[in-house]
Amino acid sequence: MGYRHGAHTVFGIHLHLVWTTKYRKPVVSGEVGLRVREVIRRVCQRLKGKSSHTLLNEYSHLRRAYWGRHLWARGYFCCSSGNVTDEVITQYIENQHHEEDADFRVEGEDGPTRPPKPSA
């Protein structure tokens, strides 16, 4: 697997997360789906800052060692693990019963990303 590179980052992530709404109501689509993606991306980028803040507040020896209030270095490396291939994920998605949502796309993907079929 090739890694993608950013200014201070190196990553190779292939994930398929399935979150189901309560009662499996199909409400995460279109504008709501795009907003969910935006919120999740914003929250994930804050993991380093929030964890640094928490640890520095809880441990005085860390505050002395990191007097600038920054625990983590600027960059990061992230890589997914496991034996699930892109083909397995694609097959799983294609075998779900769903309606097209042309407005919801994942960065780097050609087609729409669809929620899993609600179970009866």
C-alpha cells in the first residue's frame, strides 16, 4: 500500500465505518451526510490538541517538560491495519440494498458512498 503525504503527515488509511442511526432511520444523506463528514473531520483533527490539554492539566511533570503547552510534535503518521482489502469493502458496499445519493461522495472515490441497508 502506498502512503499519502501532507505537509507534516504521512498516512495510508482504508476504512469502512458503519454507524447506524437509532431505529435505522435513513436520515444521513445529502446535506446532512455532508455535514456529518465535516463534523467528523473537524473532531478528528482535534484529537492531538485535546489529549495534550488533558494530559498537561493532569500531570505536573509533563507541564514542566513541555512548558510551551504542546505535548505532541507537529506531524503524525497513521496507517490502518488488518486483512480487509479494498475489493472486500467494495463488495460489501455493493451488496447492500440502498438508494443512490448522488450528493454524498468521499474524497478520492469515484462514486457515491451509501449507507447500509436497514434491517427489517
